[in-house]
Amino acid sequence: MLKNTFHHIPGIGAKTEKQLWEMGILGWEEFQENKVSAFSQQRAKIVKQYIDESNQQLRNSNPVYFADLLPSRLHWRFFPEFRHVTAYLDIETTGMDAASEITTIALYDGKQIRWYVDGENLDRFLDDIVQYKVIVTYNGKGFDIPFIQNQFRTKLDHAHIDLRYILANLGFSGGLKGCERQLGISRGELSGIDGYVAVLLWDDYIKNNNMNALQTLLAYNIEDVVNLEKLMVLAYNMKIKNTPFYSQNKLNAPSLPKSPFHADIETIERIKSNLYKWQ
């Protein structure tokens, strides 16, 4: 879809882009090869310069160029071209306020699952995240990325696709778990865990040295990032459904990796039971 996109070129909005498609100018190559009657010679020259630069940035594997020029609601368009340098990211924390700290981080690139635990290997996250150029999150712009940048005293300069806004534009809301349910994604034994239970799992691990609680938390955290890939592919396919490019650009559903961790049902039930007593 990226090479069919003109929206990142200054002066071309959704209406003009659609008009180009309707004229048979379906992508960068067609624009370079044809004289576009709706464009003045000077305007066409500028567009072609942007197309040349876009091709160069694509060859240089620079998604930030497109992320800076495209409105955030259209960042999904560069996903397939940069999928090989994309990481799905999710964090868990001790709470939601500014004084809270990161407890675990899960990272998935479509092949390899990585996880980081406070007190064990959390600092290694920075060494690994630099291997990627695109980050996909759900609500990461408002939560995960600010937390990471604040705690690690760093800036993540990756191109960032936040699925919260893309899915909301498609009519799906209610948080990550709500979107998953609406799209038919089941969490199985992890379905009873939410962000607050995740906080209590960490608390149980720290106070009681309950390794089952930590493993359950990591299973939950990893499920988040694995499902982000599913949601990204689903959202991309839904976005291109009404374009002329659906058949050739449609993505196949990703294969499911095996998680290295499993939820401990007894621990989940005990924590939830104690939680209900206080409600």
C-alpha cells in the first residue's frame, strides 16, 4: 500500500489521492510514467521529486521518513514494507501513576519472543530495541512509550504505529482486550486477567517469591504482543478492503508462536478471590 500512497506528499490529501486512483494512477510508478492532466507542470514536478525521495527512503529502509509525513491515522500504510524491522511492544507496571515503575516488558518481532523482568534483565531491553525501526503498540503513545522513556532516561526514535487509534477508526474500542473480543481473538486461560490483576501478580511475586505469579504475568504480557501482530494484520486488511489494491496487498494471518510461559490458574483464582473480597 505504501507505493500506492500519495497522501504523504504535501498538497495531496485524501480527495486528490482518490482522484488519482480513479484516473488509473494507482502508484508512484504510474505517476512517473504518465502526464497527469489535473496537475500543472510545476506541481507534477514537485510530486515526482517526492516520489524519487520516497523510493530512496524505502531503499534505505527508513520508515521514520514516512511516519513524519503521513498523518498518524495512516501509519498502517507502511507496515508491510517495514514488517521485517517491526517489533510489537507491551509493558506491565506497578501501577498507573507517575510514580509507578516498569515490572516486565515483552517484545515480539513475528519470529522471536523476548521478555525483560525488573531486577533481572530489564536493562537489556535498550540493547534489543535498537535492532528494530518500527514499534507497534496499543495505546503506546499515551502509556508504554512515555513510561519507557521516563524510566530509562532515553528517547525511542522509532516509527510508531499505535493500534488504539487505527482500531478506533475502524469502530473497535474498549481497550486491547475489548478489541480482541470483538475481532474473535480468544485468550483462553488468560482471559480473566486485566491490567489491575497484572499489578497484583507482580506484587504477589515480590512479596511471596511466587514464581508462578511471575510466570503468569509474563504469559499475559507476551500474549499482548503476540496478539498485537494479529490485530495489526487484521486492521491493515480492513483498511485496504475498499481500495483498488486489496487482492494484491492483502496479508495472510500470522502463524502463532508458542509462548514459553503458562498461566497458573490457582494463582489467578486466589488473587481474584482476594480482590473480590475488598470490592
